[in-house]
Amino acid sequence: MDVVAVLREGLFGSLSSVFDIAKVVIPLMIAMQIAKDYRVLDYLSKFMKPFTNFLGMSKESGFPLMVGLVFGLAYGAGVIVQSAKDGNLTRRDMVLLSVFLASCHAVFEDVLIFVAIGANGWLILSARILAGILVTYAVSRRLDGKEPYEEFLPQADQ
């Protein structure tokens, strides 16, 4: 295969992937804005509040958390970025959302793939959610009273 064919395949494959992601993310952003305007996000945030409180996040992180769980990191990231730009998420929320979703993202999609090849879906689902909760809880307790990444920043001489 020549270099031009490889580059063409890479370019068109990448553009196709970006377009596929945009087909989901753009409607999600529109739906998020409509939900925000009609206070649906407030309802969803109240519903998720006990869970986000346990994990040390604000109630505003509930919607991005749900989107990341259902649709995965690629689509959830768009909602997280938009929520952060709107000023709805603190740095702490973003760190904890990232930790949770990194360890426990796209649970429905991934579990269904494993079930299709014969795995026990309930076991995989339970283990992933439990791991996400435990790791995020531990990180949130480690961050208590600190700004995220504060411990890694150089300290000024006293």
C-alpha cells in the first residue's frame, strides 16, 4: 500500500469518526440547553444529589455524570466541557467526574458487548460501578480541604 492511500484512509477514517461523534454530541448539547432552560437539569441534579454528595461532588455534576455513564467518555466529555464552560462545575467536580468516568464509563455499552460474547453482565456491571465509587470516594477524601492538584504545585518559600 502506498503512503498516499494510507494518509487518505487515515484522513477519511478520522473525519468519519469526528462526524459520528458530532451526530451525538451536538444533539446532546442542544438537549442540555433546552433541559437547562426548562429546569429539567435541576430535577436531574436533585435526583442524583445523594450520589454526587457521597462522592464529594456538587449537585451540578449529576447530569454530566449520567451522560458519561450512559454514553461513554467521548460523548460525556462534550457535556462535561460545556458544563465547565458554563461555570457549573468546579475544578474539584471535574477531577472527580474524570476519576469516576475513567474507571466506570459506558457501563451499559461495554457490558452489553461482553454479554454478547458470553460474560456475566451483572458481575461486570457491579464490579465496574463498585470500583468507580470506591476510587472516586477515596480521591474525594484525599482532596478534602484542598484544591485539586494543590499538593503537586511547588510551594513558595516561607
